[in-house]
Amino acid sequence: MNRNNYYNMGVIGNMGNVGGMNDMNFCPDCPTQTIYDPPIVQYENYYHPQLVNVVQNIETVKQHHCCPVYKQHFTHTEKNVMVSSARRAKRAKASANKRSKK
């Protein structure tokens, strides 16, 4: 017999009766029953620190690159040139003649 239905039947039966004190003091002689429900598993978790050594290797790679950097060097030379006034006149005339022919 299901214990819930048995309990409810007793309550419903008394609710319909409107009687005197004798009905309220009435207690039937019902045998006691024991019902075992399946066990409820309850877990309690406890956490304890555990040291874990982690070794991380770091490798450094030094990369070398050649980059062109321009550095200018200047050289200086001198030379002496003789210039005569006679030559300049010839050049001036010749260049004037060429201009007029065009």
C-alpha cells in the first residue's frame, strides 16, 4: 500500500464528518508500517592544494640583419687650366655665326 494514499484517505474521511468530540478522539488501531526509500547519495567535496611544478623553457633567438646605410664620401681634385683671351674671341665669333644661320 502506498503510504501517501493511506494518509490522504484518513484525512479526507475525517473532513466530511461533522461530529462531536467522540469522533475526534477516535483513533483506529492501524499497524505501523516501515517503508525504505532508495538511499539519497550526498557528496561533500573537499579540495586540497597539490603542488604541480611546470617548467617552461624560454629560448631567445638573436637575429642579425644587414641593412644598407649610405654614407657619402667626397673627393676633391684641383687642376690648373690656361685660358687665353685670343681663343675666346674665335669661339665667340663662331658661335655667333652659327646662331645667325638658323
